Amino acid sequence: MAEPPPAADGALRGSIGAVQYFTLGFGTIIGSAWVVLLGDWLTEAGPGGAILGFAAGGLVMMVIGYCYAELVGRIPEAGSEFIYAYRVFGPAVGFIVGWFLLLYLVGVTVYEALALPWVLEVLIPPLKGADLYASFGSPITTDALAVSLAIGLGVIGLNLMGVKTAVRVHSLLTFGFLTIALLALSAMLASGKPANAMPLLASANGRPWWLGAGSLFAFCAYGLNGFQAIPQTIEERSHRIGLATISKILVISIGAAALFYGFVILAVSLAAPWTTSIRSPLAAAAAARSIPFGRYVAAALLCATAASLLKAWNGIFMMAVRLLLAMARVGLFPGALARLDPRFQSPRLAVLAIGGLNLAGVFLGRGAVEPITDMCAMVLTLTYVMCCCTVLLLRRRERAGGAAPRSDLLVWLGLVGAAVMALAAFVSPFWRGEAGLPLEWRLVIVWSIAGAGFWFAFPGRRSAPTPAAPLPPVA
């Protein structure tokens, strides 16, 4: 298969293969939420409700992934949702999509940076240092800040060394995480008792369990996200792998991640009474300690979580850098961000820009984790709606040009599912019952105002005609 034509600036090259693409997709989807947020999932919906929420969300996300897979074949350029919007709808829509995606991606890198010390403090209690200050109602400690900043600098350095090194490390972390996590969870499942998972459909917060299941369905927009690392690195694929194969890997990685989440919920709920486990800061680790040799199983689980978090952090970081590069290549950001390092062929300034935002966000503290995840879900669901609409539009153009019609049923299912997720994501912050406008909405509004200011302050090439781009059929 012919390689895509090189871009005038920032032309990416690489040798990512099929296995690496799977580890990139699956490994970026599965971060630390399966341990850090598991207690919240069980509290809201119980084991049965949580599994139902993830099952429904997983099916919808796989259909949405099918739409992305088609766009990968049509527009094989770095930038994912941004480049699809830019090529099909023009610079203005492209900028809006890219601007909010940037908020989401930087937000997730901050989330991973904040979650890592949390996991390490449970694994190594002496790591918890003195309080420096409080933010979002949570204390920021010296050790947590030092760990986040040190690992953050390591992620920046890794990405400065180029995609080949970054993807290799990502694959090693993914295989290591999977091996340890599956062994630990299997031990918990083998030692578990069905009675521990009772009541199966109930909440521990006084609200209906189905409301929690619906909230988890909406969370899947965030929790099963990260597969876009595949389209973001599409220009860096090996010449031996075709676009059709990459498209299949994208959908498979989403399904595999949904199954993993279900396995985690089941194993933890059977290992110990879930109504007791949720009282601990990390429910999965608490449940693991209750089985034979539980101390070692819990330690293994936390080690797997740390590895999982690192790979997800690296994957999302790579996505953010390539988004910035793609926006710079078409003139919506300063062109210097698209220049590649002559030695490592990495977009050095883009890496440093994302790294700076990532490190700055660390100072928000772990109290910002929940608003960050809710805000990211709000942004993501709208991009899913946009991508499904883009596929429908391109197919309509094909039919108008005389192409044979294809069934749009799956695409429409993805669009409806994405719209329901979007509605739930935008409404769910109000379910907490807080007075006034939720913090997530305020953050999105502030970012919108900043985007409008940047659009008018930096015109770039926004008025340049957008290439209609030859849109070949899916490979």
C-alpha cells in the first residue's frame, strides 16, 4: 500500500507495527481508573449495575470506533478528530474541535500525573510527605508533587527521543501491566465468593442503582477513550501494515478494554464484600488484601496500576503532541510547533509545550481529578458526535457521485449512542446536587472564551481554502 504523501512541514515517519498499534490503543485506554475510581463505580451502581453500564457503553464505543476506523482509511493523517473536521468542514470547525481536544488531552495528562502519587502512596506509605497547600479541597504534599514533576519530566524526555522509543516503552509497559494485572485478578476471582457481590444491583449512596449505571455508561466516553492514539500516529505506521488492518485493531482495542473493565469489577466484587471494600481509598487493593497471600496480591495490583498509569500517560501525551503538530501544519497554531528535531525527528517545541501544560496542571492537586474526568467526558462525547456525522456526510457525497450505497445503520447507531452519552455527560455534573453552575461547566466556558480570544488574536491561515482532500474509499 502506498504511503500517504508527505506534508510540507512536520512530515512524520515511523515503523509502528500491528502489535504495537494494539498496545498503543488498548494501553492508552486502560489507565488508572480501574483502580483509582473503582470504589466510586461500585458505590454508584453496585457490581451488576457497573458491569451493565460498561457493557452498554462498550458496545456504543465499539460502534463509534467503527466510524473512526472508516475515517482512518479515508484521511490517514495525524490529528484524528481535528484533521477530519478540518478537511471536511473547514478551518473554523477544525479549530473548535482541535481547541477542545487540546483541553481534553492536557486534562488527561494532568489526571494521570495526579493519580500516580496516589497509587504509590498506598504501595509505599512513607512516600506521603508534608502538606504544602490545599487545592479543590484536597492537600498537596511535597512527595506527591515531587513524584508527579519527576515522572512528568521523564515522559517529556521520552517523547523528545522520538516515536520509535516512545512506542517501544509503551508496548513494554502494556505487556508488563497485563501480565501482572491478569495474574492478580485471576487470584482474586479464584478465591472469591458469589455472596460477596450481593446485593448485585444496588447503590451505596442512597440513589437508584440504574442512575449510577447510566452515569457509568456516560463515563465510557472517557473510560474507553484513548484508541485515538492509533489515528494520531497513522503517519508513523510501518509500510508493511495496511490501513484496513489498523482499522480493525482500533475497534478490537476498544472491545478488549471494555472486557478488561468488566473482569476487574467481577474479580474485585467476588474477592471481598464490595460494600466493605468501597470504604477504602482504593477498593481494588482493599479487596485483594482479603484473599490468601493478599498482601502480595495487593502489592502486585498496585504495581500493575502504576505501570498502567505510566503507559496511558505516555499515550495521551503522544496524542496531544500530534494534535498540536497537526494544527500547526495547517496554520491554526504557530508553524514552529510543527518543526521536527533533526536528530530524533520529534516535534520538539510541541513536546515542550504540552509538557509545560502537563507540569503546570500538577499543582492543581488530586481534588481536581473528578472535575477533570467529567469535563473530558463532556468534550469527548461531542467529538464522537462530530465523527459519526462526518462519516454520514462523506457517504452521502459518495452516493451523490454515483457510488454504490452502503448501509448506514451502524453509523446511525453510533451517532445516537454518542448523542445519549453527550447528554448524560453534560447533565451528570448537576446530579451531585451542588449549588450554582458546576465547576466542569465553568472550566469549559473559560476555555471557550480563551479559544475565541486566540482565534481572533492569531488569524494564521484560517481564511485559506481547505483542501477538499481526495477521499479514497476505505483501504
